[in-house]
Amino acid sequence: MHRLGVVSRQVTAVMKASSCAGGDVAKEMAPTGKLRVAINMRNQLLVTGKTSSGDPEGLAPSMAAAFAEKLGVPVEYVPYADAAKLAEDAAEDKWDVAMIGADPARANYVEFTKPYCQIEATYAVPTTSGARTCADVDKENVRIAACGGAAYTLWLERNLKHAKLEKIEGHDETYAVFKETGLEAVAGLRSKLKKDGDKRPGTRLLPGKFMAVEQAACTKKGRDAGFKMLSEFIEEAKTSGLVKQLMEKFKVNKDLTIPK
């Protein structure tokens, strides 16, 4: 109860930092009267479960709720099964704010804040592999399996120089293709790869990371005042300790880091 009380006070502190959002900003950010927030349900570090009413629960939903409270409007969650469909719907009037990994490929219709947390991405390779670092994987004749639409997959599409990327829909399906076709590596979030180790017998994780997925908030382009407030909220949430408190509350502090 003490920890929950601390988190509650942190949310209130962040809200009061700017006191009142102002009617114009609230109308800009929540034209329906509610702040519709898109949530990627696949990311189990940011969405750790559901409430008794069925709403998503975790770090990302809590950050969204705190921002809605700052605006002075109710929050309405718009859950998505994966980040790819969420990003695709940015062109439609289906949500106002999204909590998602920032990536240039997703920025055609939205503006991203700076990240409020980061998640390391690395490779799992067969125990017999000669690869010792992530850099060793980007070689000729190396095939990497990765989940289609994931932020780390989008990064690999832009940054791989020699290895071939095989994009598969779904994590379990990615592991299956990796195993059945004898690929040389599978990419993923370190925490997810570690958790799913039993699904990939005979593999090991490489140390370090090839990139870090930057989890941020975004809103539609053209909402200048709202984006400014959203960006300020994210920075206040980091410096006030709100992000750290929520990470501890949902027991994800060992798998996430808070960027400077």
C-alpha cells in the first residue's frame, strides 16, 4: 500500500507541475471528450495484465492515464494485438495518443516524444554458433529470423549490411521458422528471448545489444500545443521519479532502463 501511495503522489505531482492543461489543448488532444490511447498488448513489459474491468494494466497504460488526468479528461484505451497494426492505424481517426516504440518508419503521421524507457534487443544463436557478439551476426550467409513489424525488426531492415533478414508474423512462429529452417540467429527483445528460452532449445543469448527499442508516446502531426504538453509530461515523468516508481510497481525495473 505504501508503494501504491507513493505512485499516486508521483502522478499528482506530475499533474500539478503544469496545473491545468487548458480547454484548447484538451480539445486538440481529445476531440471526442476522451483521450483515446492506443496500447500494444503484445509488449508484456509495458502491459503486464488487465484490470478487473478488462482495461490494460502496466507501465504504458499508467503513463497514459496520468497524461489524461493532466489534460482533465477520461482515458479510453484502444488495445492492439501488435505494434504493426497500431502504427498502420496512425493515418485513421482511431486514437489520439499511442504508447509505442519510436521508429522513423512509424512517423509518417505522428510525432514522437523522447523515450521514457528503453528495452535491449539482441540475438539468440545456436549453442554451436561461432558468434560471440551482436556484430558477429551481420555477416554474409547469415540468416536472421525476426518478428514482422517489431521496432527492432524495422531497425534491422535499415541497418543490416550483410546478413539476410527473414520476417515472420508472431513470436512463436518466428521461433518455429528459426528451428525448422536452420537459420543462424533469431532477433528479439532480451527479456522476451530469455523468457522464451524453452521454446528454443539448443540456443544461447549473445551479450550486449544490437539496438535498444525506445518506448515513447506519440500523437498526430499538427497537434502542436498538445505535442508540446505530451513531450513535457514525458520529461517530467522521468525527472520526478514517476517512471521509476511505475517500473517498480509492475516489477519490470530489471528489464527496462530510463534514458537520460
